[in-house]
Amino acid sequence: MIKSNMGPENNNQKQNLTAWLMSGLFGILSGIFLVFGYQLEKYDNVNFKDAGTYALILCFAFILTIDVYYVWNNYDGARQGKKLFGFVTISGKTEPNEDKNFMFKSWAAMVALNTIVILAEFPGFFVYDAQDELNEVLTRTFSTHHPLLHVLLLGGTIAIFHKLTGSWNGGIFIYTFFQMLVITLILSYVMDHLRKKGIGKRSLIAWTLYYGVFPVIVMYNLCSSKDGLFTAFLLYVTLSLIKLVENREAFLKSRFSVISFVIAAVLMPLFRHNGFYAYLVFLPFAFIYFRKELTKRLALVLTVPVVAYLVINTALGAAFSSKGTDHQEMLTVPIMQMARVYTYEKDSMSPEDIDTLKAYIPEENLANYTPRVSDLVKYGFNNELYEKNSGDFWKLWAKLGAGHPAAYLNSWFLTSYGYWYPPALINVYKGTSVFTFTYTDSSYFGYEVEQPGKRNSYIPAIDKLYRYISIGTFHKDAPVLALLFSPGFCMLIYLFVMLYRLSKGKFGRVLPFLPLILTWMTVLLGPTYLVRYVAILWYALPLLFAPLNDVSQA
């Protein structure tokens, strides 16, 4: 047997090197995000030929790498009882709060706080395809463009209530209030987990208030879109995975833990399809992590949600005779890339290439190209031709990409940079008129009540505040405070924490957040950047900062 020569000194050197590599990765990525994001925000493109661009990235990377490494080192010292930055230490966990009614109390507090807002926004935020989903139920014409489970739940609730009472607003309120109860119940379960982890009483109160009043959380608790329930179930999956990693045996012995995890992991993709792809990619990482103790029971628990989702989703589609999703939803990125080449570099295209492109995307749609959102271009996509001959589409895409790589990168970045550039102004719908207003200063949140609903605020002051945050000038008036509302800023926080944990060799502290991270990665390929697609970044923050039991690499 060959003995290892890896002594304490070598281990320290290895950890030190890993810390430098991870802090360097954070510095490089942050530098790219900041420099590219600034150019995209100001000029609608990145100048990839400008040497100054890369010099500035390197400057940011150098500074941030050193700073992050220094912060991590000081944090490690503080955990060992040394002073953090020379003046403060990090205290350990306290004894768990023994209040067995805490979960109910926190739930009641969140419900009360959310109820105040729903009265201000009565009957709730009925927006983001809400009218389309209701009409599917009213006309009995279903498609898989919107998740059928959500269509049936939303549209069915409103239709039934309207039939009984004649009130559309009443039905919208009933659905929104029911959804809020489900989401806040899950949030209170998260809070109870934090209580058991031994975080202080003040922290429990602070996080409860965060869940109860922070506008991003409340917006999606009270929004009729599928994003609220999807986010809540993804949050529950994340919490379940934390428990699984911390104590595998206890988790698998608990029927409640196993059954509730499977239900949440099935419901998550049923409310938004990209959740399925994120979970599917997560599985290999889970199997690798648990490879030394991967029992049949654990393998079954992890894989059942995939099978159950496929069966239920297929059954729903068959039962309601729904037509399939149009291909443009999956082809957003290549459609926008070719549209950008056509818009800005049409002279470089041959007449044959132009004719081929117009066969798939009509000229009137190409003329509506806007850099930050694909809706006006992709809706004219010729799905029938694509099904008959997808080869010509991909040949043209590859040909144009080979000749215009910068245009392709800029096209993709412009529909996604709001997810990774902290100061990005989310105003992708600027100039678009909806039912009750036209987007001008911001399209951070949909805010309105689509027909047949109608806003009837009982607390106008709160309604005015939410309108200001959603579609007003808040993000211009208070740019520093607005960072707390920024997806890009939240993403940097997660990146900072995850890379720190990897630098310590604690992959078990990263694994539970992989479905969340992978979900974020799927939306980079989406039609635009909106908070609704990444609301989980705010919902999961208490879990990100919660104390974790030490877990060893399996």
C-alpha cells in the first residue's frame, strides 16, 4: 500500500491554491459581467474588437480576485474566533428556539402582511398571460404553451366563481388568495427550518418580515402568473435537498420528507417547463455526489419525479386535447440571432439566404426586431415549414453565425444581460401598450389587472408604491437601493457564496442549490430578461445564508 505524503502543510497549500482559483473565477466573471453589461446597456452591443474592453475586464478581475480572497480569508479566521477585518468576530449558532407554534405564527404574520397588499391591489396582480390562460378554459381550447396544470387551476377557479356569482374580480381574488396561502405556508416551513437550525430570535423576526413585506416576494405571492407557485415548489425542493445532504439516513426514514420532496419536485416543472430540464441536468451531479452511498431507495426518490412529471404532463395533454408548443419558444436565441444579422448586416447576405430566412420568419416580423425581447419576431415563425424542413433553418443559422459571430453574441447577450449585470434597467417592454397603461420608464413588474378583471384599490398609498416600483422611475431615482431588486446583483451574491464553498471543498453545500442555479441558466436562453423568471433568487436567500451542518464529500 502506498502511503499518502499529503501532510497538513500540503493540504493548506492545496486549499490556498483552490481559494485563489475560485476567487479568480469570481473576479473574471464579475469583470466580464460589469464591462459587457455596461456596453450593452449604453450602446446595445459589445465591441469585441476593442482592446480597452479586455484591459478593463482584466483590471476588474485583478482587483476583485484579491478583494474576494481577502474577504474569504478573514471570514475563515472569524469562524475560528479571530477578528474579522481586525475588529469583529462571527458568533456561533444559538440554541434552537423551542416555540413549537413558531411556524403557525410566522405563517399568520405573512398572511396578514400579504392581505394588506392584496387589498391595496385588489383583486391581485392578474397579469402575464392571465387573460390567455383564462380564455383557454372558457373556450375549451388548450395548448401546452402555458402549463396545463396552471391553466386549469387559474382558469377553472375564476370561471367557476364567475358562474356562481357573476364576478370576475371575485374569482381572481379567490385564486390569488389561495395561491398566497400555499406560498406563504412553504415560506413559513422554511422559517421553521431556520428556527431549528438555531438562528437568533432577531434573525427569525427579520427574515419573517423580509418574506412578508419585501416587494419582490409579495409581488409574486399575489401575482396570478405560474411563476409564484413554481418558485415556491423550487424553494421547497432546495430545502429538501439541504436536509438530504445534511442527514441522508434521517431524510430517507421520514415519510413526510420523502413524499413532500417528490410532490414538490413533480409540481415544480408542471408549473414551468424549464424546471424539468433543470432537474434533469441536476440528477447526474446528485448521483455522482452520493455515489458511495447511493441506495436503491435514494435513487428511487431522486428519479421518481422525472417519471411522474412525464406521465402526468402527457396525461393532461391527452385529456384536454391540447396542441403542442410552437417551436419558436425553443428557438428564441437562433431566431433573434438571424434577425439581428438581417437588421444590421443585411448587405452581407445573399438573395438566396434572405429568401430562406423570410420563409421561416416573415419580413414584417423581421422588421419588428427589438434587441431586448423576441416576442414581435418569434410569433411569426413558420412552424409548419420548420416541421417539414428544419435542416435549411439550421444550415442558414450556422452559415450566418460563421460570418457574424459578434452579432450572434450580442443578440444573445441583449436578451439575457439583465440577469447578470447588476445596474441593468429592466425596461424591455418600453413603448408597449397593455390594458391600462403604456410602459415608459420601467417594465420591472407587470403590475396591472388584465381584462376581465379591474383594479379596485382599498389602500391607494400602497398601490401607488407598487406602481412606482413596478413601472415608475424608482430604479432611476434610487439606483443604489434598486440593486436590492436587481437579478444581476442577486446572482453575484449566489456566485460569491457558491465559489467560496467550492474553494473549501464543500460541494455538499452547493448541490442543494444546483436546481436553482440550473433554472437561472435555462432562462439565459429565453426571450428576454424579467424578474418573474428568476424570483427564486430572492425567495432562497434565507436558505443561502442559513447555517449548515458540516457535510463531507461523499
